[in-house]
Amino acid sequence: FGSEHNVEIHTYWPDGTFQFTRNEQSNGFVSDLYAWKGDGNGGIDEPSGSTSQEFYESVDFVGDKLQYNNSSLPHPLPIFTQYAYRPGVSLMKLPPEYEVVEHHVEKTKNDKSSSSCLVSCVLVAQTLDGLKPPSSRRWMEQAIRENIPLGQSKYYGLLATENNRQASRGDIKLVETLSPEAFAASPQGQRPVVMISKMKLEPLGATIQPSKTSNDSKNENVLMPPDELVEACRETCKGMLEYGVDFLERLEEEMHQLLQRPEMTADDDSD
């Protein structure tokens, strides 16, 4: 996703390893994946009365947690916080849509032609005031109504009510759209709390080119991550084990609370 001249590609492999085409926080693995309940109120859903395969094939709204291998957290945070900084996103599967692609014609540089093709796409939502992903479908439904252009993002916030000048997460009618340009200048009571992007999905390997400098057959296997990325994930896991799962989960929750902005507290009715 991104602009025509600055496309960022997110690649995920079947084992949960991922790599993004950016410099920082660019690779790691999915450390958790779950389905959100379909009632619109959040909460994790689990298979009930059906096989796991049937359940997950019917799911269209999931959340995850990403563990980076190359987090660059600000000084003076201790090094072990990199193992507890695991931001998550929510994803909603969308029906296929047509993507219009422009082609330059050789006659003159100003001549263009266009074609369209049917592509798969997904909405990706990330909270801007903590680590946990948004669990309610209302954010996605708002984005669907507004038809975010493919490859672009929009910011969403919650207006304060008359009785509560702080933002309230529970009131769906308060969702409003904020453009990226208005992000920094938005008043406290209208701060964006969720960013939603629409990304195009391509089969694994469509954007990955096998190595041309080696005859090693492993380079032809685009369904598995590169060896050096697997090794980096192993090193991250070793570091996590040194501190223990329970400690890192408690620290993750504390970091989530720390990153939440005070103006987003739902139960504060002070002036």
C-alpha cells in the first residue's frame, strides 16, 4: 500500500514470519492470531459446534499481535521492552474489487491508457493510543461506507459528548473521519484513535523474486521465508525466553496502558 511512487509491501509466510519494505520495525513473526466475535462488540471468538477448519474458513474479522525482530524503542527504555512491544492490528476480508491501472503510451509521454483487473483486498485497522488492535466492527463498517481508496489510509476519532468532554469509546455515533493532514492539528476531543488502511492482496511469490545469483533450489521456494529471517526470529525467541512469557505479558499490558493518551479515557467527566 502507499502512493504510486512509495509503495510499501507487507509479506507474510505460512509460518507467521513477516517482512515489510521499510527500514525499522520491518520483520518478525505473528505471535498471536484470533477471531473477533461477529456481534460488533469485540471479544475473541472460538470454535463451537463445528470443526476448527469450518470455523476459520467462515471468519472475516481477525486480530493479531506482531513481534518485531528490529524494534527501535526510544532511550532510556531497557532492552527487554523490545520483547514486550507487540502491537496488533485487526483485519477484515473484503469482496474483490476492480483496480484501475494506468499505462503510458509510447507515442507521447502525455498519452495514457488504462485497464482494470479484479483484485483481493483487506482492511487493516491499528489503534494509535496503545498496542491492542480495535476489536469492534464499527470501525471497519465506517471505512467500508466511506470506501477508502485501495492502497490508502484514513484516520478515525471519537468526538466528546456534552456530558463528557473526554472521548468515549463506547458511543458508535461519535465516529468521525480525519484526513492524515488533519491528524496533527486535531483538537484533543477529536484526536484520531484508529488508522484504517485498504491493502491489496497478492499470492505469495508475486512480489518476491528468487535469487538469480545462486543455483540453490531453496531460493526457488518462495512459500518459506529466507533463512536469515528465520534465524533472526529464532534469536528474538531466545531473548524472550530469557525473561519469561508471564513477565513479558505483564509488561506488554503496562506498555499498552502507558501508551494510551489521557484524553482518550472514557470514564473521565471532569472539566
